[in-house]
Amino acid sequence: QKEVEQNSGPLSVPEGAIASLNCTYSDRVSQSFFWYRQYSGKSPELIMSIYSNGDKEDGRFTAQLNKASQYVSLLIRDSQPSDSATYLCAVEESTLTFGKGTMLLVSP
Amino acid sequence: DGGITQSPKYLFRKEGQNVTLSCEQNLNHDAMYWYRQDPGQGLRLIYYSQIVNDFQKGDIAEGYSVSREKKESFPLTVTSAQKNPTAFYLCASSQAGTEYEQYFGPGTRLTVT
């Protein structure tokens, strides 16, 4: 049974803080990991991909991968109200398997 | 939304009717996918196609059918056999060699009463 687990939230952070979103997965052989952002009523938007252990930074976003612990995370620095959305973790497990998402609320 | 279009944005149908959702892409992507999303749920894969004239069932293919006659187009038919068709339907595409890096269209919200 393929599983990608995320805390549903909401995760509430004040503007300017660091938001930390976490995801665990069940398939040890997974090689590709993605974070999507989904605004309410809209389709998911790919914001980060990571394929090897360690950190990958892109602007205010940092993805972190630990394959030994089967854990992937997304850090958002200097959070803005416009970052308020649901963040979906997706893991390659023959096909792409999505978590249910974590809702992030950034208050001004 | 990139170069993926889905139409219509909202669709209403009576129970027992088949309905076809459109998905077109101009990204020259080889692979295309259909997902459904229900409130509070993750995306679930219905069908996918990696090449023209070929497609595979995903996790929840029952009650759905697809065709892939052109690289640009991957329509999804929701048949009357689908028990709970009301959902948000999302089409995605990806480039060959990066099949897991998928880009989504704007989605079609289907309501069946």
C-alpha cells in the first residue's frame, strides 16, 4: 500500500516567520519527490522537486530530503500572506502518489 | 496553468448521463494524466498515457474511459457506471524522461445530481 502522509493542519505562522511542512512516505525505493502549492479552488502548481539527500534551495523555499528516514520537508522563509495555501507532497512510487496536503495560514 | 487547457471549468450533469471532459496541451509533452480530487483528499490517479494510442489504468479507473488519438489531447469520459462522479478533475502532463515532474491544467469541477 503506497502511502504519503502529511499533517492536515492548518499550520498557522505569522508573517515573516519560517513555515515548516513535513511529509513521510512508505516506499523505500522512491527516487523523486515534489512539492505542489494549491490555492483554494485552483489546481496544484509545482514549486519544488528534489531527487537526492540533503537540501535544495530556490528563493524562499528549501526542500529537504532524508531517504534513510523516508522524510521530505519544505521550509518557507519570510512567510507572506500570499503563501497561504495547501501544500501537497508527491512521491514517485511507480506513479506519482500525493499526500492529502497541509494547509498553511500566514497571518499579517 | 501553463499550456494545458481544460474545458469547461464547471460542468453539471444528471445522474445516468455520460460526460466527456476535455484536456489539451501545447507543451509537446509525451505523457498525460487524469486525477480526481475530493474535498480533504489527495489526488487519485484515474488513467495515464505515456504515448499516443496507449494508456494505462490508474488506481481508480472503474467507471471512466479515455482515448489518446493525438499527442495534444487526452479526453476523459465519466460514465454512468461511476458511483460518485462529483469531484474536481485535474489533467496533467509531463515531458519524456521526467514523467514524475507533472504540470496541471486548471481543472474541471463536475457536479452530478
